[in-house]
Amino acid sequence: MALNHTYDARLLQQETTVGAGVQVLLLTLLGTAIGMGPAGWLTGLAFALATWAVLTRAVLRSRLRSFGMANRVTLGRATLVGGVTALVADSFESSPPVTLFVGLTAVALILDGVDGKVARRTGTSSALGARFDMEVDAFLIVVLSVYVAMSLGPWVLLIGAMRYVFVAAAKVLPWLNGELPPSMARKTVAAWQGIALLVAGSGLLPFAATAGIVASALASLVWSFGRDVLWLWSVREDGLGPVELVGDTVVEPVAELVAGG
């Protein structure tokens, strides 16, 4: 049994190491194509190293029997997010090619719905996969918020920061760790954040239209967060712990929501 566990652990480590290698390869291609500066390289490499370290530790602690195709899709998205992160860091020195920035971001957003479907169809859904997917999505929104904020103003950063503020608040207010019923509105709002920021980042629309689109994304996110916080407050158990069931409705953990709202 010990030998099998060691062998499985090595396979899992190989998966994450290959992912880091692909990330470095993407950065090399980007650097060659656009002449990426030190800021882009250092940020991209830091992202690759952090992803490799955190993910390797997580998969080993989770004792997965295999990494799974769904996690490979998410790892591929993380690689694209690393490329977008490098481009945004490099944009402080020179603007990245619009087609390249939009292309990487669009594919990362489109693949957001793929890993979950793959996990369900293959019966490989896991807490690790859900958390991995959530963190990749949340970080991409942060990066896009930073990029768009450079042209629209620092208020855009609220979109990327809101989920992390919510998580931090839940450390102080335990009832925020309660569970929420599934909501199509919540999923729609989460998806709209990425779309709105991508449109804004493309620079294809006039300033006023771009600002209006991003403002609508922020407003919808505030509404969604506010609605869920009020719901959690209404069903709290004196702030002592999460609510596990709401009648016969299947509920999902707040910690696994991409945008939180």
C-alpha cells in the first residue's frame, strides 16, 4: 500500500510539474512574440511557481487517486491566466497587443464552464477541483480589474477585491460561512464580471460606454453580494455555524462560489 501511495503521489506531482512547464513555455512564446519586459517575466514566473507549489501541496493532501481530466482543463485555464497576468504586469511599461490579450482572456473565460461539465460527466467532481476552479476564476477577475482600472480608475478594483473581502469578513463573522441555495442570477452576475472586464480591456468601445458596462458589472455584483449576505443573516444560527439544509433544497457552500455574490 505504501508503494502504491508513493507511486500515485509521484504521478500527481508530475501533473503539476508539467503544468508549470507549460506555463513557462507560454511565457517564452509571449516573450518572444512581443518582447516582454522584466515585469511581465517576473510576474509570470512568480505565478507559475506559486501555482505549482500550492497545487502540488493541495493534491497531495487531498489523496486523489488521479489528477483527472477536469483538473487538467482547470490547470490549462490557470496557464492562460498566468499569461494574462504577465501581459497585464508588462502593460505598466507598454500596452500588450489587443488581439493577444483578448484571445487569451476569452479562451480562459470560455473554458470556465468546461471543467465542471467534464468533472460531472466523468464522475470525478471533488472539493479540490471546485476550489481550484474558484481560485483561478477569482484571480483572473482580479487581474482584469487591475488592467481596466488603469484606464477607468481605481474604483474598478472593487470588482476584483469584493470576493476576497467577503472571505476575510467570514473569518470574523462565522455566519457568512453558511450555505446558499443555487441561484442562476448569482452565476449570471459572476459570468458578467469577466465579460464586462474583457470588453473594457479590449478598448473597442468609447470611454463612456466602457465605463457604463463596468459600472453595471460592479452594481450587479454589489446587489448579488448584498442579497446573499441578507439571506445568510436571515437564516443564521446565532452566528455559531453554517446552515446545512434549507428545506429539501440542495445548497452549495459559499466558499465554492466564484464571484461570491
